[in-house]
Amino acid sequence: MHTSFLNPSDMINLPLLLAFIGAASVLTVTPGVDTAMVLRAAAADGRRSASMAAIGIALGCLIWGAGVSLGLGTLLRASEMAYTVVKFAGAAYLLWLGAKLLLRPRAALNSDIALKSSRNGDDAFWRGFLTNMLNPKVGVFYVTFLPQFIPVGSNAAAYGFLLACVHVALTLLWFSAVIAATGPLSKFLRMPSVVRSLDRLTGGIFVAFGAKLAFSSSH
């Protein structure tokens, strides 16, 4: 039976959609490497840098969502080699980021490099984007989580991508709240001792998640 991408009756099942929003919201606000990255960027480099990190993370999730709709997630789950290659690349990247923050935490934010990075946000964007794109768990998560909320008889690929878009929207809302919450504390968060502690804490989180990813399995 042909299912139309634009047919609302095929695309929307309100009870399932609300259930997905509830479950995805809980997962979104659960502390993880993405939230740590945005929080550090907001506290240390300012709202623009944090916003660019959030956009990079969201774009990575969106691409994974599209890839899962096209069958990439199933390939990662089925192919141990493909999963392992992406997994170790992502783990190495997180460990590298974390080691830099642990070994060379900043003591201040008034250097020319820091100010330039805060203004353009390019580094933050690419950190957020690559952290997600090199994490096969994102693809496997979509493969295992999204089908539970896809109505029977609907276009699975289209509806799955719609749910991925909803998850990305929820993620951006959460990051907006995190960024806004750092505003009143910006003076405190820019103190040299706090900057060093935040860098080390974030570095520790990156290393922990990198190690966890390296030793994870596709199942």
C-alpha cells in the first residue's frame, strides 16, 4: 500500500507522538557529553560559542536521523566492522578533547585567541558536530528507540525522520535553557579558578564518555 509523505493521517499519531516527546525529553535533559560541551562553552566562551556548539550537535543528530531513515543505522547495527570503525574514531576524538582540557586547562578568558573563538564560534560548532557524527551510538539509538513510536501502516522512513526532527527540536530547547541559565552566573563562571575547574570537569566527562564509547558494543 502506498503511504503518502504528506498525508497527515499517516504522519501524525498524537498519543504516540506525545509519548515520544515525554520519553525523548527525559533522555535529552539527562546529563551527558553534549550538555557538558554546551555548558562549558556558555560559561567560558559566551552565548554565541555555546549556540554554535548546540547547532553543531543538533546538525549531527539531524544527519544521523536522516541516515537512519535511509538505512544507515541498520547497517551500523548489523555490521560489527562499520560500527567499530566509527566507534573508535569517536572515542579517540573525545579522549583527545578531554586530555587537552585536563592537561592544559585555561586560567583566563582574556587572550586574543579566546576572544576570537568566542566571536566566531567555529571551533565550538565543529566540536559539537564531530562529537555526534563520530558517535555510532546516536545512530543505533535512533534505530532502536524511534520504531517504538512509529504508527503501524505509516511511512516508517518519513515518520522516523519526523521523530528525529522532534528530538533535535527538544535538544535545542534544552540547550537554550542551559545557555540562558549561565547568564546570571557569567561573572562567577569567568573567574580564573572556576575556568580551570570547569575545563578539568568537562575534560573528565569527555574522557569518561570516550572510554565508555570505546568499550561499548553495538547491542
